[in-house]
Amino acid sequence: MVYAVGVMSGTSLDGIDVALVDISGKDEMTKVNLLEFSTLPFKETTLQKIREALSLEKSDVEKICSLNVELGELFAQAVLNVCKKAGINSEDVAFVGSHGQTLFHIPVERKPFVASTLQIGDPAVICERIKTTVVSNFRERDMAVGGQGAPIVPYSEYVLYQKKGVTRLLQNIGGIGNVTVLPKSGKLADMIAFDTGPGNVIMNELCVHFFNQEYDENGFYAAQGTVDQALLDELMAHPYIKKPYPKTTGREDFGKQFTASLLEKWTLTPQDFLATATMFTAKSIAFAIRPFIHGQTELIIGGGGSYNPTLLSMIKRELPEVSVLIQEEIGFSSEAKEAISMAVLANQTIQHSIGNVPSATGAKRAVPLGSITYY
Amino acid sequence: MVYAVGVMSGTSLDGIDVALVDISGKDEMTKVNLLEFSTLPFKETTLQKIREALSLEKSDVEKICSLNVELGELFAQAVLNVCKKAGINSEDVAFVGSHGQTLFHIPVERKPFVASTLQIGDPAVICERIKTTVVSNFRERDMAVGGQGAPIVPYSEYVLYQKKGVTRLLQNIGGIGNVTVLPKSGKLADMIAFDTGPGNVIMNELCVHFFNQEYDENGFYAAQGTVDQALLDELMAHPYIKKPYPKTTGREDFGKQFTASLLEKWTLTPQDFLATATMFTAKSIAFAIRPFIHGQTELIIGGGGSYNPTLLSMIKRELPEVSVLIQEEIGFSSEAKEAISMAVLANQTIQHSIGNVPSATGAKRAVPLGSITYY
């Protein structure tokens, strides 16, 4: 049993999520306990730099070169903070798994660009500041064996949530929805993971448009509206919904532009719009996961959408045969889960064990992920 | 004794230098033999992509993301080529040390940018294609302990060339001149390395200007001219010459613009200009290394300048007390040396041993360099 830290900095730019765990074993024998979790928010100046580095128009090689080191320093600071909060000496951390900040991701070749991914946050800097081993750049190796480099968390979900004899469906509802199917066989090779379609993205865009609010808190507006069947039918006819997995989607499919086109074409009350968009997320999830319901099945919902009771009750109505739980009811919070995953993946890498799930990423084979920077 | 490969792709963009060696031991007990060396030139389309990625105006995050993987594939191809040429199975290579293509280097903080360096050429791709361990990103760790990330070859020069009881001065003459001092004490801590000033850069610019030729082949033009003492005095008064080490310079100090200003101010025959520029390189080298001449001293010259007899004879005249040799006379060719260095550094990293030389880079301490991607 050693101390390890996982660091995740997502594309939502909410900040740096850091999980301090104790961990032992490897593969399906891995044991992990979350000891401390915290998020270090980005300062506005850093956010500005990241946004520029993400932008095709504003990014350049000098900004990326410098930001790589600047983020390395911040990730290190975030690790030091969590250790302090937990009252442990950072030098007692056996290793850090750092996802890095994704600047760009090209899941499949799109000429003239090859399939590739770019995460930054210099591991050498983290290594020196924490005085410990750092594992980084997890996604590149999956792509080197033909995978899409995403999703990256399924292996750790398998380790953390797999329960023999029970089918567990881990449904994350962030901007986009994605599901990981943990089969009752308990076999890694039978795992499946893909994006189910929109998560909160359309609801959020509607809330900004109608109410100048970031999101529909507690599903308040959706609960007051009525689902418009015609709009719902049109939404469910979106080609992504019936597309076979493995598949990934993003804000470019269901974001601002998509919502604007709905607002232009359809005339509904704000509440009815919200109710219908919420039902679209519920129905698209139900449609996506129905083929995987066999025998005892638990649907475990995480992400921002798990705090929306209107959405949850719609999902429950669509899937009466499964027990619907939220992430916190069976263990880690949604926000901690991804950071914990980075510690689990780093633990695998250090023991020369695999970390990707080919049935989820489309990779030709399972491989160890990441590069190791030894102190 | 295992097979290892070093891969170097320099800023001159000549191509990918690959050295296949057998190697054993570590630190000062390292034994290295060069088995095969070759250079894979870049295709014009690749050169174009690298030039864009290097450019502040044309680079962007998408180009860099994709090029990282594209160069990884090319580096892997270059390794496969050299193995084939040597008749060995690439899977028998124990590890590859890959320098990567430098896209940007900020040796010291220059606000708003922090000290940082960016090399690309995805190690995960090389790892998968060669089916072996890859060590990469050597410079970052030196910078994480306050070094300038350059020069990177002194540790390997120490391993390859150090000879107890003899002071060896390894003078490389590329565009810029740089020297590594291997003290007769044989102690790593006494090593010094720095840029001496211009190498061939001024001579080359003059040749392009006067003769539309890339360089003064065999020192042909310089040999026909007479050194202009007034111009030479002005050149030797350049502030870089007397600046104390550690110090680095580049084309920005002695390149096109500097040469243009000389051409504007001075009226000399082309031959006299060449003779004076050649003498400037010789004198600046002599001035830089004179303080390190103690007892038996060998000056070992490598790089393009070592093939210019006019320059060599000027250096010999300036330093009658040292024996001047060229790189090939004592072992590896200049071009192979940097690639061999990458194999030496990777060997150190894999054995958790140091790879930087603090007295050369300015780092606070000696550390292992690079990240390891295990197959």
C-alpha cells in the first residue's frame, strides 16, 4: 500500500482536480482508497493562456512551449496542496499520474492531419517539485496502436466498479453523455464504452439563451414544461443516435450552433424547450444502453447531470427494469473519479501493466499507457 | 552489452541521424561501440511542416499535435532502416534514445514566457513500431532544476572522450562554435561547456552573398584573401566574446543581419572578407579556450568547420601549444556523435543515473534526464 496522486485537468477548464489515494496490487486486484480530493481553480490569467493555446487562431509554438512548463508548475502546486490538506509529506507520495491539459485531439485521421493528441504540463517539473516519479501522456500510446485515445477512464472504472454477476452501466452526464458497460462476466475484454449523445450541453445552451443562466439548476425549468413530441422525434432522428459504437461526439455536434438551429426552427415556450431537451438526453441514454441490459443491472449516473432530478426521473421512467443510482451512492464523487483514474493508470504503467480498453477506444490491443519520469 | 539506438534531428533540419551502438555499463564505466550510422533526409513536404511548426506566424496547436505523431513515425522508420542496414532484428534493440525535433527553446525566462523547451516526435509511436523501450524529452528535466536545457551532449562527451591526465577540448564548429572542456582531473564536476561564438555562420552568409554558394568549400576563398586587422579588431570587440561562461549564442547574434551590417559598413574584397571572417572564428575559439590549456592538451575539432583547412591552419597558428586533431582521428564522426549521445543518455536514464552536466547547463544539480516509455 503506497500513497499515489492522480491529477486531471479537463477540457471544461474548471481547474486542476487532484486525488490522493492509497493503492496496492494491480490489474483486477488493485485496491484503491480515496484519502483526499481537491480542485485548484485556474486563475483568470492562466485560463486566458490555456484558451489561447487551444485556439487555432491564437496558438503558436512559443505559447505552447512556455505553457507546458507553467502548467507543470501548477499541477505540482496542486499536488502539494492536497498533500498538505491530508497532512502527509509530499515526498512520501510513491508516484503521480498526471493526465495533462488536452490542447488538441484528432481521434481519427483528417487529412492533412494524422490521428494524434496533445496534452501538456511538463512531467519533469512535477517530478522535481514533488520529488517523486511521474507518469504522463497516457493517451498517446493507445493511439499508437490504432485507438482513438479516448475514453481513457474505462480501465480504471473496471478496476473500481466491476462487480461479478451484475451488469453495471456507468453513465456520465457532462456536456456530452458517455457510458461504460461493465459486463456481468467481469471480463475486461467484454467492456464497452462510448458517447451516448448530448449530456447537458443543449439544456445549458437553452438556459443561457432564455434565462441568462449557466444551467437548469435542479431541472427547475424542465419540470415546468411539457415534452414536445414532434421536436423530440426530430432530435431522436439525429444520425449520431443510431450510429454503431465505438463512437464519440462533442460540442461541435450538439453545442451552440445545433441549439441555435433548433431555436430558429421551433417555436415553443422556454419551459417546453427545456423539458424536451432534457427528455432527449434521457431517451438517447436509454436508447444507447438498452442493448446491454441483461439480468441484474445497475445504472450508475455521474457528472453534472446526476444532480438534475428532472433528468433522473425521466431516465428512471425510460428504464423501469434497471436500478438507477448516482455515483456518490456507491463510492467516489464524479469529480474525484477522473483524478483517481490517473492514479490507477499510473499504478498500472509503473508495473508494466495495461491501461487501455481496446473495446472502448478501438485500439488493436491492450498496452501500458504513458511515459515514466523517475525522480 | 546490449544494442541501443540514438536518434537526433537537429535544428539544421538536415534529416534524422541514427546511430546503432552496443553499450554496457553506466556513468564513467560506460562502454560504447558504434555499429552503424545513417541519416534519413526529410522529404520536402515534411520540411515544410517542420518549418511551419517552428514559425511564430504559421504554427498552431493542430499542426503541432499532428506533426508530433508524424515525426514519431519517421523516427521509427529511421531506426528500422539502420537496423536493416546493420542486419540486426529491430526487436533486439534494448532501447532507443530519441532527442526529438526541437520546435522552440527559451533558455531563460523572457516575460511573459518562462524558461522552457519543446521537442516533438511521439515516443509512444517509436515504442510501438520498434517494440522496445524509448527514452525521450531529455532537456526538460535539466530545465526543471534551473539549467538552460543546453548543451545536452557534454555528459556523453565525458563518457566517450574523457582521458585522465590529458585536457581535452572538444570544439564543435557548426553554424555556431561550442566547446566542451574535459579536464585532466577526469572529474565530471570540473567539466565546462559553452558556445565560443560564431562557427561557420558568417563565412556561409558571405559566400551566399558574394558567390551564391552555401559555404566556402575547403576554405578556398579565405585562403586567397588577407585578414583585415581593423575589421578583425572590431569583430573581436563583440560583447559576446568577452562575456563569461556559461553562455550561449545563436544565429540571431551572428547570422544574416549581423553579416549584412558588416557588408554595409566595410569595403573589402570578397576574399579579404572571407579571410577575416575565418580568422574571427579561429581567434574567438582560441580566446575562449586559452584559459583551459594546462599541461598536455588536445583540441579535437568536429562539425562542418573541421573540413575547412584554412580555418584549421588558422586555429593551429593561434594555439601552437596544443595538438589539434579532428574528430574522425580519435573515433566517431561529428555527425554520428550527437546521435550516439542520445543512446548514452538513454542508457543513463534507464539505470536511473544522471545525464546533465550542471557546470555546462547552469543546472542546480545533476539529474537523470528524460521520460521512459516502456514497451
